[in-house]
Amino acid sequence: MNEVLVISLLVISIFTLLGCGVWVGLTLAGTAWIGMEIFSSRPAGDAMAVTIWGAASSWTLTALPLFLWMGEILFRTRLSEDLFKGLAPWLNRLPGRLLHTNVIGCAIFAAVSGSSAATVATVGKMTIPELKRRGYPEDKVLGTLSGAGTLGLLIPPSIIMIVYGVAADVSIARLFIAGIVPGIVLAALFMGYIAWWAWRNPDKVPAADQSMTLGQKLYQARHLIPVLLLIAAVLGSIYMGIATATEAAAIGVVGALLLSLTQGSLTIESFKQSLTGATRLYCMIALILAGAQFLTLAMGYIGLPRTLAEWIGGLGLSQFWLIMALMVFFIVLGCFLDGISIVVLTMGVLLPTVQAAGIDLIWFGIFVVFVVEMAQITPPVGFNLFVLSGMTGRELPYIARASLPMFALMIVAVLLLYIVPGIATWLPQHMRM
């Protein structure tokens, strides 16, 4: 059997179906069916039924709809407004001043959301009009927001990490822990760039607000207390070994409902909207996961993972060049597919190769999240670009150009992650689970 012919047929099938507007999950399942019918003796119908049932009944996956629901509930609270009120007084003296609210606000909201698009939309609703009103350059406002919004994928709880954990059969709790330091490093790189840009362009940064006393700053910081308590409840329960990722997600839902209730934003209508939004999003993700599991099984019967692993191994690539090749591969794929589709579509093929190269799967999970983050701000299918375009009316190319410095910083972060792998692996290795 000619493996190049098989791969070509499957790739053509995927992009043909996607080009015809077929849903991603059905595209993956349809491609798997074609592959098994043509290149395998195993009955495709029986295999599909068993695989989809196994994917749908995975207990590990139950954390996903709960985290999605928590994010939907918080999306309808005054959280973003409170974040701005609590952070702004502390940033006036930093180079770049209130532009840092985009990064810090996204980092904080990412710790209770898990979704990049929800992070951008929630934080952007407050910071975009406020920063533009104060005279900050629009391209820097949108660029830093689109880049910082990707922290929603890296800082736990992260939907992408849950999906990767299921696909790679690794501990989701350890993945969450592994994402903390890399998330802080990436946020620090973003803030460092803002400070450097402000130092180079002092005339483009508006004057500082009236200074506050320490007491006044601390009084304004009270607005951060609810969200910090929720973060402590969700992540603290995981890191202290009190709860699994699924149980922590349930704690997050209860905390989000209580926060919404105390703010007065919890109504019958908002409750229904949050539940409906989370259900729709989870059904989309679950269909993609089921289709990807079937495609993974089909490729296993056809023998593609083993063949691909042998081919890449035969190239004699060092670990570094393998990582660089995979980074380019994921970035190109991110121009056409969303992050979840990228993870579930590629892991079945790539994981044997990655394991053969001696790469730690927890570290590789963080690497995958980094490169999927890049896909969030690369046209034509950059979700963060779409969100900001819808919010501001600006064209995608304008927002993509404004996001280029953030994209470059993500590449720097990947190189740092490779040079110092302990950034991702030290904490989960030393945390008692």
C-alpha cells in the first residue's frame, strides 16, 4: 500500500468536506469512514459505533462542560468592569500605563474562564472603550488584547488542556499545574513588550491619572476580591489534592453562580442563556472529539501513525528540529482550523512520534497549547481576530498586523520553553497530587 496515496486521499477528503461547509466533527468521521472502507478490512460501522460511544462516555471529559458553563456564567457578570477598577490604580506609573490592564485582566480572567474567545470578549468589553477614550493608540489596544487573550488557553483551567489530556491520556490536573509558570512567563513577555514600546514612543502614551495614596489603591483593589476567591477555590482545590479537575469544575460553577447572584446579574433568563450557550459549545466540541477518535482509530488500522513515526525517525531530525518542524506544522494548520480541531485531529498521529523522540507528554501538552495560541491570532481562522473584528468593526488584516508583535513573542516563548523545559515540568514534578 502506498502511504503517500493514503495520506493524500485523507487530506483531500478533509479539506473537500470542510470546503463544502460540513461540520468539523462530521468531516473527521466521514474521512475515517472513507479510509477504513478503502484501506482496511475492519467493518467501519462497528468501529464507528464503539469509538463514538467510548468518546462520549469518557468520565475525564465531564470537566469540560462544567468549565464551559462557568465561563458562560461569568461572561454575564460585572467581572470585567470590576477587574478594570481594581487594576487601573496600580498601573499608572508603569511604562505603558493602562495598556497593561489588557494583559493582567486577561491573565486573571483566564484563570476562571478557560476560553480564549471568552477572555478577549469579556475583558475587551471594558478595556477597549476605556483605553480609546483615554487616548491610547487603537492598534496597540487591539494588538495587546488579542495576544493576551490567548492566555485563556494556557492559564488553567484550560479547555484545550482538557481536550489534550483526554487525547494523550495524561493527567489533566498535572497539565493545569504545568501551565501556571509558562502562563506567567508569556504574560511577562507581553508586559515587557508594552513597557519597551512605551519607552520608545513616550509621545503616544497618555499622561498618568491623578495619583492615589496606598490606602485609596487598596480600597479600589477590593473589586478584585470575588474573582480571586473563585480562582483560589477552583485551582486551590486541585493543587491541594482536595478535588479532581471535574470536581473543581463543579466548584467553579457553584462559585460563579454565587458571584453572579451577589452581583445581581443572576436571573432566570441569564441562567437559561448561560446553560444554553455552554450546551451548544460543548456539543460542538464533543462532536469534534468523537469524529477525531474515530479518525484516530481508522489511521491506526491503516497503519499511518507507525508509518509516519518511522518516516520522521528516518529523517534523523534532532529533538530541536522536530519541535521546530511541528511548530511550523501547527501554525500552518492553525490558518485553517480552530484550536480544538487541531489538537484532536493531530494527536493520534503525532503522539507515537513524540514519545519515540523521548519528549515528555506533559511538556508537549504545554508546547501544543502555545502553538494553538498562535493559531488564535493568525488569519484567516483566528478566533480572537474574529471576536475583536465583531466588537470594533475593524477589518481582520488590521487586527492581524497589530497582533504581529504578540505572535513573535509567542515564538520566543516556545524557544524559552525548549531551552528551559523546567518552566513547564518542574512544578508538576514537585507538586503532591
